[in-house]
Amino acid sequence: MKKSIAGIVYENGKFLIGRRLNSGEMAGRWEFPGGKVDSGESIEQTIIREFNEEMGVSVVPGKLISSVVFKNKNGPVTLYAYRVFFPSDYTITLTEHTKVEWATLKEIEALNFVDSDRLLFPAIKIWCNNDPNC
């Protein structure tokens, strides 16, 4: 089964989200940063690579929050949501998003979010209620 990651960056009561480019699959929809796990790559390596490619930020992967299985046109995919930590000093350089925002979970729920990431919302709510850093 194919694997993907969603990086959950949480600071000051808000989550980092990105709006996809206006072309391609799910154009213009919002998502948690992340992407496909390449063959031979660990999930932690994928997190580091994806944030570097998409935002130019060197991140530190944290713990697994949740995982869900969804189907796309190529079959089933396991999506892993991991806590991700930004360095104290960073600059975001967008390559795969038209913009990024910091938003509360309530604000995120009202956006046109990609369906696969929406499946993570219940687990993220539980994580926020149980995690003193959330």
C-alpha cells in the first residue's frame, strides 16, 4: 500500500496550512504540508524532504498523531499525520503552494480542505485535547 504524510505544525494555537497551486490535482484546495513517501524512504525522511521542497524549511519530525486509509485513483493510501517542529528562526519559500496561513482547527474546518486531510480532523481534535503543547 502506498504511504503519504501530513505534517502538523502547531504554534500559538494555530496550524500551518498551505493552499495548493492553481493547476494540477486538487488545485486551489487547502492542505497540511506533506506528500508521498518515496520507495526506500522512511516517514521521517519524507517529512524532512517534503518541508524542504515545499517551503524551504529544515524541520524536526515529532510523534505520530494518527493515520487513516483513503482511496485515490491509484488505489488505497495510508496517510500518516506527524507532529512537525519548525526551527526558531525560519523563512518560508513557497514552491508548491500559492500561500500559507496559520489557522485554528475551527477555521480550517470551514475551508475547502483536501478530502484525505479532512479524515485526520477527528484525531487532531483528540490530540489537541490531550496534548499540553496544543
